[in-house]
Amino acid sequence: MYPAVVHVSPLSDFQLRVSFANGEVKKFDMKPYLNIGIFKELHQKEMFESVRISFDTIAWANDADIDPETLYEGGETELL
């Protein structure tokens, strides 16, 4: 089981800073997803920046979401 997402912040260049319940913070690159289905709408800055916590992961105003496993495994650990 993967840790739940507890905080998310949009960054420049379609990056996200994602904090997990286990204390880890990772940077996740959304660029590889931006040409797939509902994620295409995230090219709009306002839509990308609408990211929020939804249950134990993240979602956007257009109802796009990503599994916490994808965020955790695909994120690059940030040293704070």
C-alpha cells in the first residue's frame, strides 16, 4: 500500500510538488501525460493550477485524477 497524498502544489513547467503521509516529498512531471485523454485540458494554466487533494490522491477541476501509486513511484524525491 502506498502512502496517501497530504499536500500538492503546482509548479512551473507542468510539475507538481507532492507531499505524502509518510513525510516524503516528491516532484512529479505531468508533461508525459498532457497528450492523453482528459489530461489534455491541463495545458490550460488555470486548469493545471486547479489541482487539489481528493481522498488519498490528487484531482483537477475537470475531474482528472492520478493514482497515488503513480505519483509515488514516478516522482523524484526532493531533499528539503
